[in-house]
Amino acid sequence: MSNKTLRDLRQPSTASGGEPPKIEFPCDYPVKVVGDAAEDFTAVVCQVVTRHDPEFDASAIQVVPSRNGRFVSVRITLRATGEAQLQALFAELKACEHVHMVL
């Protein structure tokens, strides 16, 4: 067995300065939502995003089905106004029935 230590990729590396890069708000912020390929999945994602960004343009979304068709990823860009908005958006998306991951 090797004595390598694994780094938790969810946490910022202390070797590179410790703090993650700061986001300057307002900005265009890309979000990828992965979930079940349900008929209404894209519509549900758009409804949630619109609640957090009323000026969200749903015509610019990208929908990519998985190879086997069981899952779909929806890529959107919203106008982020602050950290609280993004945290609330991610929490609401994660609470949706068919959502598996929000990136």
C-alpha cells in the first residue's frame, strides 16, 4: 500500500494560497444541473432559476442527454447578484425530486 494522502477536492487547497478566488458580483454565472431525463426536468430547472433571477433567458440553455438516455444535464447562465442568491438557488435545485447534482 502507498502512503499517499488524498486531497479533498471540495475544499480549497492550502498549498495554493488557501482562499478560493473571489467572485465579483454582479456577474454571469454558469450552472450545470444533472438529473433524471424526466419530461418536465428542463422546465422545472428553468422555473427554479427564474425565481432567483427574474431576467433569466431560458432560450440560451443547453440540454445534453446522457449516452443511455437515463439522465440529462441542463446548462444555464444566470445573472448572479451575490453569494446568498447562489446558495439559495443551489439549495432549491438540490431539493428538486429529479435533480442528482448541481455544479
